[in-house]
Amino acid sequence: MTEITSRRGLLFGAAAVSAGALLTGCTSNEPSESKDEPAGDNQPAADDKPGKQVTIGFAGPQADHGWLNAINDNAKKRAEKYSDVTLEITEGSNDTAQQIGQIETLINKKVDVLVVLPADGKALTQVGLKAMRAGIPVVNLDRIFNTPQAYRCWIGGDNYGMGLNAGHYIGEKLKGKSNARVIELAGLDNLELTKQRTQGFDDALKNYPNIKKVARQAAEFTVESGQAKMAQLLQAQSKFDALWNHDDDQGVGALRAIEQAGRDDFLMVGGAGALSAFQAIKQDNGVLKATVLYPPTMAASAIDLARALGQGKGIGGMAEFEIPASITLYSAVVDKTNVDQYMPTGFR
């Protein structure tokens, strides 16, 4: 199987049909008998109508974080929507050996398609390859395997885009302010995703010469670490204009530290899309003014993709017969202007 690894955008046009009859020797004014349709018009696309029965195996890490719990919930609820889908879901584990064993059990059960959010993409690459070689297509969810040969389709968030959009939002809010100062409360520094979020943020701020990032602390995606690291930032920085926090769960702790310090002289942008963040943004009576999404709805989309794979269909709205090889989700900014739209997607 040849894997196409480039990322594809949506197709906004369709192939054009021929403009007239073929000219051979003389011009004919008779209408063409040819009724050829563009190939994409006949493409079988996945939809809500029941089709071939598909058994999907789902394996993810332990839901020890609000976002990961939302991943599991999104997968289960999406599968329940389809009468032609049976979901075999494993008990989540952060132990790579245990997760490999769980996936091998699903392979031995001969599920039709696998959806895998690996605890560690590199460590689970071999079991992804094993599934693919057994003829079971794999939808790799978010944390990517080391080789495209280990999955048929990857779908996940855009960590660089999160930072980029957070930086641009803050940049536009501080555009008219001289010598503006911003700080950053990052996630775990040993994770590549944290580095990507910081890089995107820094790259966005380069467009705003009036803004300088004056401090950065790395937390651990937990309430407790968010509170402790934010307290350190507040103690070290007596004045700044904006804060970007990478994660809404650790943001709960950050907001506690801010309240305890009695500070309200800056704006805060969060990350991921927790319900608590959406509610605070809607109330608009504190420093949190926006959050940048890393949508857990990607798990629901992964179920849709797995179903389409199992039924040999493409995606509605795209002309190709096959689902894409890679789908990167957009990191939208949610503030008081659009928070009502996103409120139902907020995770607890």
C-alpha cells in the first residue's frame, strides 16, 4: 500500500466537464450525446444512513485529564450515533506495554478498523505497523506514530497553530500599547507539543514590535502546578499586560493564584477549550478573555473516519474516493463574541 503523507486541504471546486462535442473534420451543431459526469459526483461518501456493519477498536491512554476524558466521551457518543457501528473500547492506560497488549487483543479479535490515541507515539509505532500488516487500517489520533506506514489516516490538533493564534489574538488586543509586556505559562517542557505551542506564540509576537515576552514558566497540565507556577510568575513580574496559558485545566490553578494575588491588570488567554474557561469568558468579569481550542471532538471525527474506512467510502464534501491521509484541525479562538457557539463542546 502506498501511503500519501502530504496534508490535503479541502477541495472547493470540481472538475469541469468538456465544453462541447469533439471536432473531427467538420463542425457539428448537434448536441453531444456524451453525459460523462465528473468522477467525484459518483463518489460514495459516508453519511448518517446505515451501511455495512463496522467494528471499531478504540484504544487510548488513561483519562487522567479533562481533555483525555472528553476524548473518550466523544468517541463513545459518536459511535452510539450509528446503528452500523460496534465500538470495542479498551480500558485506558498510560503504561505503554499495557496499551500495546490491549491493541494486540483488538487485532486478534479482527476488528475492522482501529482508532488509537497512543500514550507514546514512538513506543506504539510497532503495534500500529502490526495492525496495518494484518490488514486492519489504523486511524492515528493526535499523538503521531513514528512512520506513516503505521497508520492509514492521522487526525489531530495543531499545537503550533494554538500558539500562533494565541499570539495574534493578544497582539491585536495590545496593538496600540507602547512597550507591552506578555508572559507565558507553558505545559510540560519535555513534550514536543509544548515546544510547538511556544514556537507558534513567539512567531506570532514577531509581528508586533511593541510587544515583548518578559517571562515564561513551565507547569505540568495540572491545577496544582498551574497555581504554583502562576504564583511564581506573579511574584517575579509586578507588571505585565497579557498572559497566555497553554492549558485550561492548569488554568484553573492559575486563576486561583491570580485571585489570591488580587491582580486584574492584564488579560489572559487560555488553551484547549474547557467548559470552565468558556463559562468564565461568557461571564466576562475576570482576566480570562479567550481560549484557543485543541478540540477533543477530534475523537468523534476519528470514529467518522474509521466508519468510512470500514465501509470503503470517502468523506462527504470532498471529491476523492478515499479519506485523506492526514487531517489537522484548526485552533479557533473563542472569546465572548462566539463562546455560545462553542459552549456545548467544552470539556469538564
